[in-house]
Amino acid sequence: MAAIRTSKLVKTYGELKALDGVDLEVQKGEFFGLLGPNGAGKSTLIGVLSTMLPATSGTAEVAGFSVKDQPAEVRKRIGVVFQDPSLDEELTGRENMMFHARLYKVPRGERAARIDELLQIVELADRQHERVKAYSGGMRRRLELARGLLHKPEILFLDEPTLGLDPQTRVHIWDYIRRLNAEERVTIVLTTHYMDEADQLCHRIAIIDKGRFVAQGTPTELKAQIGGDVVYLNLNGQTRELVPILEGVPDVRSVKVVASGLQLEVHEGGAAIPKILDAVRTQGAKVESVRLQQTTLNDVFIKHTGREIRDEGMDNADRMRFYMRGHRRR
Amino acid sequence: MNAFVNDSFTVWHREWLRFIRKPARVVGSFLTPLIWMAMFGYGMQRGLRVQLPFPGFHGTYLDWTAPGIVAMGMLFTGIFTGMAILFDRQFGFLKEILVAPVSRVSFVVGKGLGGMTASLVQGLTMLVLAVVVFRVPLMGPFGFAGGFLLAVVALGLLGLGIVNLGVAIAARLESHEVFMLVANFLVMPLFFLSGAIYPLTNLPRALQVVIHVNPVHYGVDALRWAMFGAVGTENTLALDIGALILFALLTTWLAARLFSRS
């Protein structure tokens, strides 16, 4: 069953097409990644799917309900962690959680225990009675995450959830979300600037640029599409003679002579290297060194959007926001 | 229905928590009117020897205008309580509510009741201080307890209406600068044309009509009923209360409607 299904989704702001005919299908229980440069339409898409923004045209179904005709049914079943803060700073962490639990009708008997559990996971249990005003940027993110999970949503939208978190907390939170996904079959839709996160976590990824999907698939598929890994061989002589031999090795796609030796495009580096070395040895040649360059999702991203996500990752506005968050904690 | 009560209560509870966290704001909100009573009420009374056109009214000008100044205090803070919605939007908290499975009407109702509670606390504190500090009598036809109860009803309805008016204005606005402009533009005439500081009796007909469409007028008059009874008031009590109920309902409807569409 599809958890999310959109068809020809369009959202325009005046002249600007923030979404330009998006067809998306996310299966129940999937961990789905949405990557794209700033202004590509990621947040707009999440806005439409979470019933916050009306689409200009096209249809979208979330958890089996139309976001346009049955927004209330959709809202009951989703959790959203927004990119920008959405906490009440005058209330304590726990009070923010309680507010959410009541609005989402978490059964009265379960509220306290669930809040305790989640605050434990995001490591805020000892600060829960302080006002959010006194929290650092990272603590606020963690509280928002815990709050988004409070009502056990069927589908969880995470818009840059780990932006500005330290690596340790990131690992912690991802562990929990991954478990939630695996054990409770919670469908997860994630946007992130961290390519390694997306690579490790997501079952499937869509790259969005200028309001359109430019690529979609599993991380392995996407990486294979742009040519796979590259192996560099530095040989002791016989470089040229080996080219036809190596071209015959399964998994090797192409062989090129470069200054330092040979450059081989292969399907999957880890499996190809032993075969390549065997072939070289049968020719009596000697390998001085081997270097494997694995394709990353970042390469895929650059290939499809022509931009590096890291450069775009923090534009000036983000940096400013980040800076201010850091300062507010004092 | 159950869900509606739950949601409104949750929103109300948040407003309450925010209210009691700001003791400075609470104190400030009734300090200004008290200063008004002292400087304006007492000053007018002694400086101009004001004659009230109510035969049989035994109180002073300060006594008579005190309920008006209590209403003024509520008017000023009530309108700006509605502005809090703008800050909710600015600080992002509104998103948490908009994406939750709650109706926008229940949010507006909870917000309105929250603001009402705050202005009720403020209004009653002012009233008690007026009685204790300035010896303003609270002895209408219903005695002290009955008068107090009537004051609670009148101030509650007036407060609810004013807060909702603020919410209705804020619903469509983006910035608080614009809100301040609109609110200030509104608050002045609402106060001066309410009969809070001068009686209607000798005013030209046109001005009397204007005052009679001002909801604050009925709040002030109902409060005077609680304090003095028939002598010193200008409408029947039934008219005052009826008008206040209408005002509260109308503004609730308006706020809910404007907010749902924004």
C-alpha cells in the first residue's frame, strides 16, 4: 500500500513554479529521502503533503486520504518536524510535549510515560522543567523531534532534522528513527543536506531540482547510474599491454591510461579489485599501489543538479539563523 | 464536541501558563489604570468640581469614573492580547497548531478564553484596588457579593469581546507594527466614546448614537450597575448584558472566520 501518492502536483507562487508536476509514490514502511539544493521545492512539497499549503493543481494522497478534501484525517496520521523552530519558548520542554500530547489525543494514561521515554531518548530528561528559552539550538531540535514522535504517527516528515546537531546526537537520533522505521513500520520522508546520512538511512531517494524530480531510485541504483566506482592502478611496467586484458575482466566497464597508471571504471569497487589483481598477476605484472574511489551520493547530486549540496547547504540565511541560535542559548 | 472542548482547553491552558510567567506584565497592566484613577479621576473631581447630572447620586466623580477606567485598562491590554497570535506566527509556534488535527475554531475559542481569563484577573484586581485604595463604593442593589458577581460577568464578556477583536485584527496581518497602528487607531475612540469619563445626558444626539453602538459603553454601564445601581447608570441592566453577550458572540464568530481563512 502506498503511504504517499501524488500526481502532477503543481504549486506556483506568482510566476515561480515551486513544484512543477511532481509524481511521487512512497510505500508504507519506506525510508524515503528528498534531496535538492535550496529553493528546489523540498519544503514546499512537505508543506503540501502535510496539509499546510494548498496545491495549485494535481492531487496528493497521504495515508490514503486526500490532503485537499480530508486534511483532518491526514493530520491525525502524520508527524512533522519543521525546518524552522516551532516551539513555545515561554513554556518548559515538558509543557511543550504535554501541549502536543493533548492536541493529538494521546490517551491520558499513556501521556506521562511516553513523554518520559522520548525525553530520555533525546537526552533532555534532566532539562525538561526549564523553559525552552534557555535551550541551545541543538536542544530545541531534539525537543522538536521528540514532539514529532509523541503521537506515533504513521508517516513522519523530517525537514532537515539534524541541521546544527553535533555528530553524537545525530547518531543517537538516527538510531531511534531507524528503529522506529524497522520495528513499527513508520514511513519516513526526510530532507537533509547530509549526503552520508541519506546514503546510509534511506531505502529510496529522489533528487529534486527546480520543482521537478530529476532522479529517483535506491542509493546503489543512483550511484550505479552515473558510472559506479573508479579504481586506480599504479603498475611496475606493462601498463599499456594490460588494457585489453583488464577490459575482459567482468565488472570492469572501461580502462583508460592516465599519468599515474590505469584508471578503471568498475561496477562495484570492493568486488572488482580482487578480480583485477588476479588478472594482473596472470600477466606477470606487479602492482605498486591500488586506490579505490567510490562514487558518493554527492557525485550523483552534482551530476543531476550541477551544484554541490554543501555549497548550497548553508546559504547566508541559514548561517545567520544558525549563528543566532547559537547565541540565544547564553 | 468532546474534542472541541479538549482542544480549546489545551490552548487556554497554554495561554494561562504564559500569563502567569509574566508577573511584570500582570502588575503593569493594572498599575497604569490606577495611576489614571488617581491623577485623572481625583484631579478632575477636585480641580473642576465636576457636577454629575444624576440627581440622587451621592458618590464623587472619581467613584463614578472608576468603572470606566477599569474598562479602559481591559480595553488596552485586551486588544494587545490578540496580538499574541502575530508573535505565535513570527516565532513559528503557529505551525505546530496549524498542522495538528484541531479545528481552527477551537484554537480561536481557546485563545479568546485565555485572553479573557487574563483580562478578568486584571479587571477584578483593578476593581478591588479601586474599592480598597480609593474607597469607591461597591454597593448596588445586589449588595457587595452580588455586585462583585455581576462585575465578573460584565468584565468577562467585555474582555472576551475585546480579545477576540484583537485576534480578528491580527488574523490577517503579517507584522505587529501594522497591528499597533490599527489597534491604536481603534482604542482611542472606543475609550473616549464609551461614556467612561463623561455622561451621555447632555451630549448632542449624533454623539449619543455613536456611543450607543460602542460595545465598551455597555461594559462600563454594567459595571456601574454592579457598583451603584440605577442611579448613575444610563441603560437598563438587561440591555447592557444583552449587548455584551452579542458583542462577545459576534467577535468570536468574526475572529474564527477571519482566522480560518488566513
